[in-house]
Amino acid sequence: PKGARAPSCAQNVAQTRLCARLRVDSTRPTGLGRRTYLPVRGIRVLGNARDRFGLETSRRTQETMAVTSEEVNFLIFRYLQESGFNHSAFTFGYESYINESKIEEEDVPPGALISFIQKGLQYLELEANVNESCTEMDGDFGLLTPKELLTKDVQELKELVKSRKKEKEKAEKQQPAEKKRGKAEPAGDKPVVVADNEVTTLEGHSSEVFVCAWNPKRNLLASGSGDSTARIWQIPEGRSGKSTMKGLAKPVVLKHVNKSLEKSKDVTTLDWNSEGTHLATGSYDGQARIWTVDGTQTCTLSKHKGPIFSLKWNKLGTYLLSGSVDRTVVIWDVATGEAKQQYELHSAPTLDVDWRSNTSFASCSTDKTIQVCELGSAEPLRCFKGHKDEVNAIKWDPSGNLLASCSDDCTTKIWNMDSYKCVWTLADHEKEIYTIKWSPTGPGSDNPNQDLVLASASFDATIKLWDVERGECLRSLTKHTDPVYSVAFSPNGKYLASGSFDRNLHIWSVSDGKLIRTYKGNGGIFEVCWNKDGSKVAACFSNNTVSVMDFI
């Protein structure tokens, strides 16, 4: 949330988490953040179809593609609707005569405005990085910020690229062996490179696969895609590889049908209950659905008025927790399919939720706050404030006492329920932090004798491993070259899998930060996950596939 989403949805919904699960058709992020909305407040583009940003008098513009004010109005109208600004959308639609538009609504995909602006920023990046003769291009596209791309002309951007490139080269020459407080991964033996024929590739989705999750009890893998379906795959015992693919059973296809929102059914999140008997899915149409392993839909949960980006079962499997762009969080009674309680505590879209216990939870939002709530209470137990930008993800440690959060302000924070203040602010990342994960170690876990570690993954293409007792960076994992969207610890806590939009699935040793295994797929990676015994790792890709790789 996120993604993004990707973009094509989840890159900017996160890229979209909003954009990493809206639909943004680009191959790399521009630092706009997970599930991030681009502010368009106060903009009204009115006029007739001949008005093309005042450029129609240019002969050059007449010969190229342009956008009419009617089309821009429609994109803004749809953006307001998708963001949950219903009153603003109604007023804007009335004043700009949207009802008279000849544009077919079903032809405009979700997140179209975000995609349009994203591509414009990327074009400016390309133009700013190309040399005067247009024969060479600087491969580093991390030298410019979105704000600079929006406010400066091309010549100013070119000067910025030149100066920052010189500064970067100078800094690299002076850089010490150890970065800041965290040691880089050690040199030594090269990692095992996994070949394509050693990986089982699951094909069938017709759009990007944003999420995947292993069943906690069986060799079943669930995946969710922008094609409006989730799928449950039966993964055979034994070695993965092309030979295994021949004997694969057909997946169970879970179709998300909503006739009133035919183009808005991307599956954005999913989660298995602890017994592995039911799968919950959240969709861009604002509905949560519960399925059995054989594909039977047991109920549809309809109370949200906007896309759902986070969905979690409690440990008992009695309640389901969902967070939505409509700014609310809902606890659902799974037995009845009814909303047990709806919380309206955030002033902006809810990006993530996580259970603390079977009846208490935390939620985070683009409003920069974190709310900790208890079932049955209308007021929050805690409201944590301190982040300076959108809070992208939250996670409770195994003991349920420490809460980690990460933000577009480039920091990770650790909060303690015994106090109202932040225990640690971890600020070693240089760009937005997309996700965080606790190791399954320490008090309250299945590995109580191992030290607790927190992993954070960022748009700066690095992963940091943190000692939360001292607030120090243990390791900085730097082999990725593009934003890292997902990290996952192995069940024993000794290894970390990571997936990036550089198409690489890496597996690292937590103890020394060494890269021990790597696989390069054919698309950007949105999520990685381990099976129940840590013998296999799955990753979902932007090229519509899911890959399964052996570890043991």
C-alpha cells in the first residue's frame, strides 16, 4: 500500500500503496511513496475541447498528442471518487459538466490520473538525464525529487543532475568501508545463482500479481492480481523446477465479481487464517471476501466505501480486520459476516492494520498518525504522533509490546505501549521506507532464545537490519539496485528474503548479512513469502507470474 500497489498499480500504490495497488504503468518509482496520492487539491481545469493547456497555437503541439480539458476534468473527477472525496467529486463534476462528457467510464482504469502524472515525471527525468547530443543517458535516476520535477524546467533539472552527479562521485571516493552505523554485507563466497529451470513458474494471471501468501498448514500458495482474481495453487512436494510444472494441478480461481465496478476489482491484499481453512481477500472495489480452500465463497463483507489495502485475521480466526481508503477500519465477525465495529479515527486513507491481540490492533494512515484500538471501545488506547509524512506500514513484535512503523519521511520508529512516546527513531535510509518486518524471534515467538531483529526496506534500494534494544543498524544490505518492496524472515529467523523492482529475489543470512542465494525473474517483484517449514520461497511479479524457488 503500500505498492505499488507496484505501479502498474503497486509501484506508485506504494506507487502505489496508493499508487502500489492502483494501476500505474511504469517500470520504476519516482519516490512518490507507497499507496501515495498525488495532491490535486484546488485544481479546476475548465474550458472547451480546443483548450490544450494553452499550447494549441504551437504548430509543434498540433502535430503531437495533447490532452483536452474535458479529459483532464474526467481524470480529476475519477481521482476524487477513488480517493473517497465524494462531496468534492460531486461539486467538481457538476461545475465541469462531467455528466455531458462522452468519455466512457469503463475505458478509464483505476488510478489513471496517478499514472498520467507518473509518466510525465518519468519523461522529465529522461529528458534531464540525456546528454546534449541525445546519444547517451545517465543510468542513475535517483538524483531528482518529484518536487523538483514538478517545479523546475528541463535546463534547471539538467544542471541539478550535473552537480549532484559530481557530488555523488566525490562522496563515493571518500566513503569509508562501513556505512554510517551499519556494516555493509561482507565480501567472500559468491551467492548461489538459481537458474530458470530450477524455479517453478506459475502462469495464469493476466495482469500484475501484487500479493502472495503460503497456507500455514498445507502446500498451498495464494496469489492476488490486477486481473480481478485470486488463485490458490497446489505446490507439489519435492524439488521445484520446470520438470515440476508439467504435473501442476490447475489452480482454484477466485473471481471477484462486482458488476457496478467492472474495472475496479484488483485484488490488493489477502491473508490465510491460522488453521489454513479459509482465505480472506481485499479488493479495490471496497469489498472483503472469504473463501474456502476449494474456492467456495462463504461471505462478502461490504461496509467500506473505498479500496481495501490491508486485511488481517486474528490468531483465533474469529475476527477479520480491514483498513480502507475510506479512512476507516472495520472488525468483522467471521461467523456472521457482520461488522462488529467500525472505527473512524483517521482523517485520511488507512494504509495498514495489524492485530496486537485477538481483540486489539493498530492502524496507520496518510494522516501521519497511528491509532491503537480495542474492540468495544470507541476511543483509541493510544494515538502515536511523530512521523512527518505518510505512515506506510506498521507491525507488532512477537510480544505485542513494541510497535514498529515506517514512513515516507524516510524513518522507522519504534513505539512502546507502556508510554506515549517513541522509543527509537531509526533514520539511516535515504528515501521512503515501504515496508518493515520483525523476525520471528525473541519473547513471544517460537524462537525465544534468538535476538529480536527488525528489517526495513526502502526506495533507496537497501534493506536495514536493526537492533531494537540499542536502536542501532546491524547490517545494511545493498545488492538491490531498485526499490525494495518486500522482505520476509524465514520461520527460524535465520534468513531474510527480499524482492525488488530490479527483478531480483535475494536470500540473506541474518547473522552476517551475507547474500547466499539469488534469482532474477522477468519482472519487478511486489511480494515474497516463505512456506511453513522454510524450504521454499515464493515471489509475485509484475509480468503476471508467481515463482517458487527451493531454499533447502
